[in-house]
Amino acid sequence: MRPQDIILRKRDGFELTEEEIDFMVMGYTFNKIPDYQMSSFLMAIYFRGMTDDEIYYLTKSMLNSGDIITFDEIEGLKVDKHSTGGVGDKTTFVVGSILAASGINVCKMSGRGLGYTGGTIDKLESIPGFNANLNEEEFIDIVKKNKFSIIGQTKNIALADKKIYALRDVTATVASIPLIASSIMSKKLAIKTDLISLDIKVGNGAFMKDLNEARLLAKTMIKIGKKFNRKVISTLTSMDENLGYAIGNSLEIIEAIDTLKGKGPIDFYELCIQISANTIYELGLTKTLEDALELAKEKIYNGSAFNHFKEMVLLQGGNISYIDNPTLFEKPKYIIPLYSKEEGYVSLIDTKSLGLASMMLGAGRVSLGDNINHMVGLKFYPKIGDYIKKGDLISEIYSDANDNNILDLVNNSYKLTKEKTDFKLILDVLS
């Protein structure tokens, strides 16, 4: 086989075989196919799309390019939870803790953040001493002891995806449903769990802007899961406003702790309860979804979910004094309040601008080599539909510098109108 012949077939709309797709993926991963040919192949996929079988073959090839963790020695049900990334999205910490308290093993590999949506590992590393760089044996041992562990992505999981994603990023081929779905699922399938629980973000603060496109992505990943005999559930949630109030690493950890203690923001709490309940019910642990919702709430209010989060931090080297007393988290030089200059109903929030403001403060990265400032970020309080009076506190900026550009960005990130606008956080659930 020759790469140019396969590129030509895909360019002209023919369905590729498993052998052809594997030839391209493995050839590029192990440096037998150059960037320029793989770029052409990705662009052909971007314009022509892929059939369900082609997406399956692509996922399978990327999956088989690296290690697979089986967790055979861990007894009981196992879940991997994944979010497509959102502003203020600290859901994994609460959902994972609720599921662990419900008797489910939560085996989670996460990445560091790039861009404005923040990284799970960056947030955890704001806890002094927390170690996300565990080997497979250490990871499994913590799950066996606590039923919940989050570690950084290992270098040998889905090797092809790492290399192909980097190329997609610089060739304008990121926004392709087949390429997105196979990228996510190749990493999720590399960890053998009973269920993959997906939180797909939709809106101006998410990668997926359109609900119909998000549904298509969810259905595609569910189909992939079925071909690998794996259950997948997708909860589609709105990113047209920030989740909770806090945006930034230690600020989000503190908000997750507050929520685990039953006193977090209502929107964030309700989302965590719903995703947890969807997962519990899909696994067949309750007869009804209503029972699953009650079980999830119980794990918050009896303190067992909080205890699982605290134990995970302890087992991974973190200083649990910060979990018991979040006021210990270091604060930046400035905490700058912003107040409303007018009044009306909040009708729009530019969530992406809030994420960009947090990144500009130092809470996120422009490139992978950038350093993270765990202290900085912001709290943004209005929600769509709220009535705001002149002089109401809108935001607090946690910063090491008094930057007017960031203050202007936050001040201009919402719109007030005379009419109330409705907002729906949970848009759909598919399985």
C-alpha cells in the first residue's frame, strides 16, 4: 500500500478498509509516513467524513498503538468519567467522589489544561503535595483502597492520538466529528471500565457550539462504545454560562470541597447530582432514576463523598489540611471586586471571555510549556435569568497584577435586558 493511494480514495469519497486506516495510523505514529501526507489524509477526512465502520477502525488503530490498562484485579463495577472541557468545570471531583461513595470504582486519567477551559490535573496540583504522576501499579492500588483515583495521562496510552492531535491542531482539522470521537474514545477505551460517562459541553464557552452537532458527537461515541462492547452514557450540558462561580485552579478545588460539604453553588451541585445519578442508574444499581438521584444526594449529605475525595488526596500525597480547611490555600496579591453599572436581567454571558480572562491572569496555558499560577482566577456570580441591580457585586478577580484589560474583558462579558431569559443547564441524556 502507498499513502497517496489511500489519500486519493478518501478524497474521492470511497470507504476505506481497516487495513488502509491502520496502515496510515501506524505508519504515521512510528515515523514511516511524513507530516505532509498525514495532513492531507486528515483534511480528506475533514471534508468527506467517515462511515461508522471507518470511525471504528480509526479508533481501534489508535487504541492499539499504545498500552491498555485492564484493572482485572479490581473487584466491582468500574467507571471512567470524561468532560469535553468547560469554563469552571470541576465536576469530576464531586461526581467521582459520589460514585466512589456509592460503591463504584472510578478510574480516571486526565490531562493538563491548554487554552481557556482548565485542566483537571492542574486543579488537583494546586493542593500542596498532590501527586498525579503515578505508575499503573500505584494507580490500581489507590482505586482498590479508596475506589477513586485521578492521575495524569500516561505516555503510552493511545500513542497515535497524541501525535495525530498535535498535527490536527496546526492543520485546521480539529473540528471533525469522526476525528474528535475517535480521539476521545481511543483514550477512554484504553482503560477497561464497565461504563464511560461523558459530559459533553455545548455553547459559547465550549468547543461544541451547536446542540445538534453535540448530539451527533454523543451518538458517534456511543456507537463506538457498542462496537467495543462498552457502555457509554452522554450527558449534554450547557456552557452558555460558567459552571458554579469559580474559574481557576485552587478556586475551583475550594468550590468542589464546598459542594462536597453540601454548600456549593446550586447549578454545580445539581449537575453533579444528575451526572452521578445517570451513571448509577445506567449501571443498574437502582431500579429508577429517582432512586439514583436520592442515592447521590445522600452521599453528599452523609459526608461519605467528601471522605472519598479527602482519602484520594491523602493517598496521592496531598496535604489534607487544605481539604479540611480551604482558607489555607494561598491567595494572590489582589482580589479586585467588580460591580454592576446598570440593572436588568442577565440575558447573555460570554463564557469564553471569562475563561480567557482566567487564562490571561495565569490560570491557564497558551502552550504546553507555560507555567500555571494556581492562585489566580476569578469568581463570576450572575446567572442567566438573574435580576441585577446597579452596584451589585458581579465578579471578584484574583490576580497578581492590576490589569485593566482583564477587568474590561470581565465587565463586558455579560448583557442585561429588560426581559427575563430562561436557561437550561442539562440539555439531553443519551445512552
